[in-house]
Amino acid sequence: MTVDNIGKVISSRGVKFHLFVPSNRNIWTVVGKEKEYWLDPELAFCSCEDYYYNEMTKNGICYHLKATKTAQEKGAVEKIQFTDSEFDDFVGALVDDILEL
Ligand SMILES: [Zn+2]
């Protein structure tokens, strides 16, 4: 993936921070080409295949994590607030999306 793609993800507000209140649980996602990926910038974890390959081969990080870092630096993160009662449905939908190959 090129820097161009990262720029596109950020300009389309594809880096999302989902905050659940009142517990303050949160989930980061990045909208990819075909689906949305779940990632954790603090753990440097991403649910995509690139992450798996990079991690196994080059010990690198995928472009979703790079995009998240860049969006944080630029203040271009899309922040969305939910209530805790929506958490289970949200995670369920996200996992379905990730597991759908
Ligand atoms: Zn990724």
C-alpha cells in the first residue's frame, strides 16, 4: 500500500474512533477497500491480512495502523459516540464483517 492510500483514508474520514459511554470503552476501525478493519493502535494490532503478513515477515505494521497514527497526528479522526447498550451489537457486526472473506 502506498502513502496515497493513507491520504485517501484520512481525507475520507476513514479512521474512526468509536466511544461507548458511560463505560468509556472504545474501538478503533479503519475503512479499507472492501471492509472495515478493527485495530488497536496501543497494541499495534490490526485484523487485516496485511498485518499478519507484515508481522510474520518484516515485523512491520500495516497501512491501517499507519493511517491511524497519521490521523491522530493530524487530528483527522472521526469520533463517534455510542451508548454501552449498543456495544454488543456493534462488536457483533464488526466481527461478522471481519470474518466474511
Ligand atoms: Zn491493517
